[in-house]
Amino acid sequence: MVSQNVQITSSQSAASAGAAAAANQPPPKVETSNAVTQSGSSSSRTNNGRPSNKRSSIGNSFFNAIARRRISPPFPGNVHSMTTADQVITEHIMCPSPNYTGSFPEGMLLSPQQQWKDVSLLTPPYQAAFFSMNQVFNNEAPIHAQNNRVLKTIHSIIELNDAASEYYHMGVYDSALEALREAESRRERIDFKPLPFARSGSALNGKRCADNDAGINCSPSSYIYQRMDFDEGMHSYSSLQKLDGAQVIYFVPSEHSHDSNAFVQLKSSVVQATLLFNIGQVLRRRGEFDAATFKYKAALDALKGAIMVNHELVIPILHNIGQLEYRRGELSTAMETYEKALFYARSMEDGTIHVASALNCLGVLHYHANSSDNDDDSEEPTKDRLEGSSTDKAMELFQQALSLRKQCLGPNHVDVATTLNNIGRIHVQRDRFDEALGYYQDALRIRRVCLGTDSLDYAATAFNAGQSLHQKGDLDEAIELYHEFLRVATIKFGKSHRDIAVVLSGIAQIHQEQKNYEKALELYEESLLAGQAALGEYHSEIAMLLNRMGNFHFEQERLSDALKCYKKGLCIELKVLPPDHPNIVVTYSNLGEIHRQRCEWDEAAQMYGEALEILKKKHDGTDNAEVSSTLNTLGLINDQKGDTCVGLKYLREALEMRRRLLANNKDNDQMSLDVAATLVYIGTILYRRSLFPAAIELFTESLQLRQKILGNDHRDTAFVMYNIALVYQQQGDYDKSIHFFTETLRTERITLGERHKDVCMTLFKLGEVNKAAGKLAEALQCFQESLEIERGLASNSSPLVRRRHHSHGPDIAAMARTLTEIGNIHLTNNDVVPMMDAFNEASRLYRIAGLSPQNIVISGQHAYAIEFSFPEAAPAA
């Protein structure tokens, strides 16, 4: 299964103080998923988003399922050593029982004394049947030739059913099916009631299946909603049902005799239903799901027709019908089926364990009805939803199932572990990773003891526990458990398997977070190769892996490599996913962000425009948060490429939609913050157009929203105060400007630390305003503190940052600008020596940055308007 793509986020600093408020980027947007989101936090003033504390899920939702179907142990008894399955079948047909060596002569009378001797020739089921007969008829009962033939046939039917069970557990499904068909053929000879089969006009569509005698059309590869390698407790009734001779035959008096002669009769409906159910079990294991469903329903009809709706076989039949409905994503239909199973289980005298199983299955359905996996784990969406469903309901059902299973099975049973695992998934869905980890660890302990460390059940729960540790940031423990799953999965599946690809991707992600970038890239590439070998080039999971590789390259500033990965992923998604699938929207957005980073505005607008078109069609013109976010981004891009009017149009549309959404969800903090962000973006454009009163109005509204939700000591609150201070500076209201810059500085020092570049920028602007207000001492202190931070940032710049800017240019130029301001204050104060030192150092730095020293503007307090450039130094004599 495929998790949703993760949308990349960006981080860019303002190029200058004047552009600090103008270069706002859209908040980092992450596509929603069952899994956890990835959000980047920008270190610059231009990132207004609130970074998520959740890491991206490694994706495959089967890791959230994840309780593998238990395979029953080998059938006890002889394992035939014939060279072919056909020989074994022939042996069972020709010689129904190794213990049955003779027949009863016609007219033979069985007295109570004789019965023990002669009946001992029969196998135990038939002995029990005859004992039952003797209880009914106290007199002697003659055994007719017809009885002899019937008993032989019944015996052979049971033997064939037992053989099919043995083949089933050995995995020899063709032989199991052949044995069951022969058993049913023999039943028909007694009862003259052929099995019901669908006609050629059956509603079941698809490829012709191997069950040719059924004459039905079936689709062996029906849409699979949930991976069945990793079950959640939906396979409690996965074995074949036995036939008990004492329960399927009975004796009736002869109509033509006065001495209670008895004839053997077959409870045909029970035998028919059992054989139909068992055929369905085999067909399901062969992947012929539609044909299996038909057989299960026919088995249920056979019992209903015999007014045996309370027969113990009803519950296994209903569970398997429900499980196949669940596979197809028919959640509401499956819910009705499992509720019937629960009803019958509660009506049974000793049905507690069946009640627990039904409760667990109902919990699984409610879990998936509220999971984002429904739309994203398959190339085909879930067919329906469950009204009134919730994770609370799922949790309630799981807790009831857990209590009953502990009561009936004890606290260390493997079925208890399955329900513990399911409860852990609910906690993951609620982002409660500590609680989830506790349940996963309990399940892991039980499975380690009961199943061993080479079991896929054990490995899957180890992965689940690792995933919760990953989300908590315990990366070393998480990667250890990921490797444990990888070890077992490699043994079971081989290296070219979809699950191997997913877990390798998860391990790569941890290495990426640990900044082991070479190892991370190696594992991402290995993951992609494994996925392609297992699934082919065009599969949604391959697109997901390419998306992750694109995110990795984006983080490393390798935008060209990221662009290639996203384009390859998009090509696959357009072929294999529905046109309105959310992964396609995210890939378009990621491509748009890459183009925006490269200042390729037209391409960026085109990509985001494609995303917007899909979202508008999907939501049919209704207000939606994703639509408003994309409108917001398109507004910023058009503004950045110079189409400010178009940009304002998009931003106003986004603001109107966000206001409407907030009006309908007044207590939704995120919607309030979205409105606040768009107010800032529009206010920034108005500020650049010198529409200061309108800009102040928008910034003030934004500030009030952020203060209400985030408080005063939050970075986003500081960002708005910074913009307000800029407007007051331009209006010449220096007192208000100093107030807001001072508040901005206080908040940034709390939230970012003393040496952050945003603190440096705010100190510079505060120095400018103090200088303009004639407060030279305060201004000089601000400029000197700013210079000290700039020097530290320049010396500590990573190679990655230097590559991004191609040189030390921006850092060096910023220092030169600050030195110029310091020099001018010294000039005003007639401090010649520090003035010359400052100007000379500024000139040198401008040259290093590749800029002209003419950028130095010298002015005094009285605006001397003296402007000159320093000449090139003479060569040494």
C-alpha cells in the first residue's frame, strides 16, 4: 500500500531589510495521511508556518495493520508420499478408509451384544452414529443393502473432506479442491440435490476462474482494500470445517416394516453447507475471491433452507463473507455481515470467544472508516464509508474484544496480541505514540514467545513499535526494530518485494534525519530498485518512493535531481491513480515549489494551477482548506513574478474563502491562523505600494489573531510585529516603530536565541529607527550587536548554505552595510578614527562580496550628502 506523498517546504531569507516583509513564503503545507506528516521549519523570517513535530510516516499502511494471518499447523496424521497429488486423491476415492475392510450383509440383525463386535469394524464416527441409533431403537434393527451403500458413501465423503483439509494445510490447493468436488459429487448421489451454481448471467464479473464446474465468471484479482499478508484478526476462521459422522447421519424407521427397521439418512444440508464452505476457503486461498464469496453465500443458503440458521457453521461462513467484503472496500456491507455474526455468537451458549472475534472485526472496520489510508493506500479508492463511525467506536470495540479474549484465552494468547496491536494502531491514528508504543510492546512480547522471532507477526509488530519510536524521535531504537522487520521479511519474501522497498525507505529516512546523507541516498536507491523489481515501473508505490527521493534531494539543495524525481513520479501517478488523487495534487505542488525556488515563475504558476484545477473539481466549488491554501500560494507566485494585480486577485479569493471557513468553524485555531497568514501577505503588497493605513489595518488584525492563539512569545507573532514596525518607520512614527521593533526583538530572542539571523535583522532595523529618531547611542549599540551576530553567522556558515548563495556574498554585504551605518554614527559624533576604521572595513567587504565600494553612502546627522568611493589601493613600492 501507498502512503500519501509528502509535500516539500521551503526556506529563504529576505534579501534586504526592505524586502523582509515582502518575500513571505507560503506556510509549509504537508499532505494529510494515516501516517504522520513531514514539515520543515524555515530558519528565516519568511517562513510563517508552524513546523509539525511529527515525522513523515514511512508510508505503507500495512505496517499500521499489521497482524499476519496465522497459518494452521500441518494436518496431524500421515502425509502422503505419492509422487503426485492426483495419485493421493485416487487412493482416497478407490479406498475410502484403511480401517473399513468389509460390509454388512443384507438383512443382518444387530443385537446389542453383536453391535459392539461388528460395529468395531467401522471408524469412530460411524460407531458413534450406530450407538446413537441403538439409543433410539431399543429393538433389533436390520441393516439393509441401501444402508450399507449409504454408509460407504458417507464414509468416503468424510475421508475426502479430511484429505482436502490435509492438502489445504500443506498449501496444495488444487488437490484440496479436487477432493472436495469429488466429495460433493458423492453427496449428490445420495441426496439428488446438486450444488447451486451461478449461471452465465451472474452479476459476478471478471476473468474466468479455475472453478470451471461452477460455471461462473470471477475476478481472481478483485480490488484488494487491505493487504491480506498482514491481517488484523480478520482470519479467525481460516481453516476447513470437519465432517463428524455422528452429526451428519441419522436413522429413520422403515415405512414398510412393523418391527422398526431403520434406514440410514444423511443430514444433507449440513454436509452440503460444509463442503461449499470448504470449497470457498480453498478458492479464497487461490485468490479467486468472487468465486469464494459465491460459495460462502451458497453454504449459508443451504443452512437457511434447512432451517438451521443457528448451526455452528453460520459464524465461520459470515466471518469469511465479511472478510471478502472488507477486502473489496465494501465497509458498510461488511459491517452488516459482522453484526449478524455478532448476533449469532451472542445467542450461542458458549459463544464468548466468537463474540470477541466479531467485536475485533467490527473494530477493524471502524478503524479503516476513519483512516486516511482509505484514499491513499491503493490505486483505487475505498468504495464506501461508514456513517456515524469514529475512532472512539473502534477503540470501544477493541477494548471489549481484548477483555473477552483475556478472559477466555488468558493474557498471553496470540489473539490477545492481535487486539493489542489493533489498539496501538488507534493510538497512532490519534498521534499518541507513547500509548501506541506500550500496546505494541505488549503485543511484541506475546508474539515473540508464542510465534518466535522468525514470524511475520512478530516482525510486523516490531515494525509498528519502531514506527512509534521513530515518531517520538528515538531513532536508534527505531532503526533497530526496522532492521528486525527487514531481516524476517527478507527471509519470507526475498529482496525484491514491495515491503522490503518500504522498510528500506523508512531506514533511509532515519539516516536522512541523522544527517547520514550518503547512506540515506544509497538506501533510497536500493528501495527504489526493490520496489521496481517487485511492482514494475508503473505502480503508485514506486511513485511514492520517487517522491521521497525528491524530498531528499530538495533538502540537499539538489533541485535538478529533485525535479527529475518528482517528474518521474508524476508520470506514474497520472497513469495509475485516479485523476483527482491527493498524491497527484502534492506532486504538482512539489514541482511548483521547485520551480519557485529556481525563480521559474511561469512554470511554478502552471504546476500550482494544475493542482488548483484538480482540487476545485474534487470539491465541486465548495469552500475547502486545500483550495484556499493553493490560491494563497498562487497569489504569492504571481506577485513574485511581477503580476501583482493577479497575485492580489488570488490572495483576496483565498482570504474570502478562509474567512467563510472560519465563520463555520469559529473554534478552529488552524483556520484562524490561515486567515492571519493571508492578511499578512496582502498587507505586505499594500506596504510595498505605500498604502500604509490599509497595510496597518491588515497587519493589526493578523496580530490579534496570532496573539489570541499563539500568545505574545511566538515567532509568528513577532513576524507580524516586525511588519507593523516597518510601516510605522515608513510613516515617520518612530516611537511606535521602536516599540514594535523592541517587542519583536524580545520575542525573537526568546524563541530563536541570541545569535539568530532574524535577531540580527531586527537589531539593524531598530538601529535605523533610533538613528532617525536622533537616539544615536541606542542606534550605535544596535548596529554593533547586529555586526557581531553577522560575523558569527559568516564564520559558521555551512558549505550547503555557501553553495546555495554561490559565495559568502549576502553575509559579507550585510556586514559592510552595518559597518557603513556605524561609520556614519561615528562621523556624526566626530569620532574620526573609528569612523575611518568602519568605512575602510566596509569597502574591503564590498569588494570581497563582488560589489562596488560606491555602496558606501556617507552622511552626517545633518545629511551632509557627501558621497564618494574609495580608490583602488596603489601597488606596493
